[in-house]
Amino acid sequence: MLSALIISLLAAIIPTAIYAALFYWADRYEREPMWLVMLAFWWGAIPAVVVSVWGEMFLGTRFIQAPGSVAATLTEGALLVPAVEESVKALALFAIYHWAYAEFDDSLDGLIYGAMVGLGFAMTENFLYFLSSYGNRSLSDFTWLFLLRTILFGINHALYTGLTGLGLGLARNSPRSYANWLYPLLGLLAATLVHGLHNFGIALTSARWTNLIFSGALAIIGLTLLP
């Protein structure tokens, strides 16, 4: 059990640390305060995961009919889960935006804070997946799970929540009064939509190679195109 815990922790932490460092150093001219970056990361890693799990269970028992059916699986994965997770993760971004306004300068700042929240969330989620799978799968299956969750889909959550941060960043420098609520809302909706499309594709194709590669490429291209 101890070996499973250690291996699962390392498998989740090491790739996340690499991604987090790359995002942090992306802002070469005015890096964000480390305490705010860590606040965003750990919000995603602990409170956001706990609240999301509770919210999904609570709402799932009330709105998901015929649990286990194909329709229920698609509805939960493509609608319920993305809406809950992206809303909960976004709370940290809205808090930073309003309470540390001077440190939220532009869309790049929003992307970085959002990516940190997403990476924290992904780290904990990956750890739980690895721990539950360790010992129940062959080495090749565990290796595939590791590559799938940390490499192919490694920055997916960073992309999702980064879109919400991007919306806040665009609102920060817009002279239009409606931007303060419209851009963040559009960012959150975009995050939920992209997250839902990914989950829908996985559920619909039963994790075929073509869909896995497409989804991973989508995340990489999306982050490359964002300012």
C-alpha cells in the first residue's frame, strides 16, 4: 500500500510541477506573486476537488435519470461534470480578480492563474486515478493510464480554467461597462463547453485512439493560440 501511495503521488506530482513551472515562466516580464499562484494551485488541488465531487453527487442524484445508461453517462459527463467543476474552479479566479485586482493585469495573467487552478485540480484527480488503479491493472495498463492522463491530457484542465481566466483578463482592460460581467461569463461558458466536448468525445467513442489524440491536440493547440 505504501508503494502504491508513493508511486501514485510521484506520477501525479512530477508532470504537474513541470507544467506549472512552464506556465509560471511564460510571463517573462512581470511574473505573478508566488503566494497568489500557490493559492490558485492549491484551491484547484484540494477545495475544488472536494466541492466538485460533492456537487456532482448531489446534483446527479436529482437530475440524472436511469444512472448507468448511455444517455445518463453522456449527460453527466458532457453537461453536469463540466458545469460543476468549471464553476467551482472559477471561484478562485473571481476571488483573485476582485481582491488582488492590481495583480490581475491582462489576459495572460488570467490564463496563468486559470492554468494553475486547473493543474492543481488535475494533479489530485490523477493521483486518485493512479491510486485506485495501482495493483488492479497490469504494468502496461498503468503506464498507458499515466501517459494518457499526464501527457496526452496533461494540460486539459489548465486549458479549461485558463479560458475562464482569459475572460477575466479581457474584462480587466476593456473600457466597456458590460465587459465586467459578459467576458468572464463567456470565458466560463467556453471552459464548460470545451470540457464537455472532451468528455462527450471520450464517452461516445469509448476512448478510441483517434479521439484521444484529437482531444490532446486540441488542448495543446488551444493553449498555443491563447495570448
